[in-house]
Amino acid sequence: MTTAIQTTETAHGLKVGEVLCVSGGYDQTYYQFFQVVEVRARTKVVLQELELETVRDVAWAVREIRPMLNNFRGKPLTATFLKENSGWFKSLGKLFCRANLNRTYTETSYG
């Protein structure tokens, strides 16, 4: 299990411990959440994917989820800040934005 290792603030305002989100899908909706574990230079951060907690099952193949802070999975990845004031980061062809931790997210999956 990886732990958050720095507390440096960046020019874009992200701090170690903050959470970014990726969502996608066509006829299904999925979410991935990543916690900032390191700040590198002005435009790069290292992210670690978070495990998800099911808050409640809404219906068949529909659930409300939220990220489990500091409960990491997979390998870290580096994301690049796209441009000033955009709030978007990119890595491995995915776009990341800040997650709202004061809400749950509705995910659908048929498989």
C-alpha cells in the first residue's frame, strides 16, 4: 500500500491527498478515482488509483459509489496539467478533473 508522501502545493493548486476523477462509458457509466501522492515540478503530479466503496445499490446494475481515501490499488501514474485555469490533467489518454468528495457517484454496469 502506497502512502501520500509530500505536502507541496503546486502552481495549479493541487495538493497531496486531493482526489481526481475519470468517468466514461457508452451504455454504462464507470468512475475511477485517483489520489495525488506526489507533486512533481510545475505541471506534473503522481496519482494512485483508489478502491471504491459501494454506498448503496440503487437498482439492478446501478450503485452509488465513493472513493476510499488512502486505500490504493494498482501502480502510480504521472499526470500532466493541461493549461492554466483549465482544471484538467491528462495521462494514458484519460482526462482527469477534481472529484467532489461531498457527494456519491452513480455507476452502472451490466457485466
